[in-house]
Amino acid sequence: MSDANSDIAALPFEKAIQELEEIVGKLEKASVSLDDSVKLYERGEALKKRCDALLREAEARIEKITLGADGAPKGTAPLDVE
């Protein structure tokens, strides 16, 4: 990650995804120069990686409720992460 993108590592998911959506909008409109488009694309890639990492962390923390033979909750188990 370049120095220009060093702040991304500290962004919460909501901020990172919001900025990523803004970047996609700018790139779709083609309202920026080629040089700026490349910089936006690079930042977008870094934001995507941050969002992916945060989602993987969240998935690892999710637990599923296990049910006993009578259908009543008996505890939790880690979510089957593939």
C-alpha cells in the first residue's frame, strides 16, 4: 500500500465501503483525468482489500446457535467458515 493510502488500514468498514462507492461513481462518470483515474483505482483496490479483510474478521467471530434434540437452544458453535 502506498503512503497516499496508509490511512486505509485504520478505516472502519462503513467508512471504507462508503469511500469505495464514491470512487466507483467517479470512475463510472469518467469525470476525472486519466492520472486521477489511476490514483482513484489504486485507492479503490486498497479500500476493497480493507473491506474484504474486515468481512473475513467478522465472519470468523460469528457463531451459530446450536439446538438440542428438543429444538431448544443449547449453546453456540463457530460458524463454518469456508
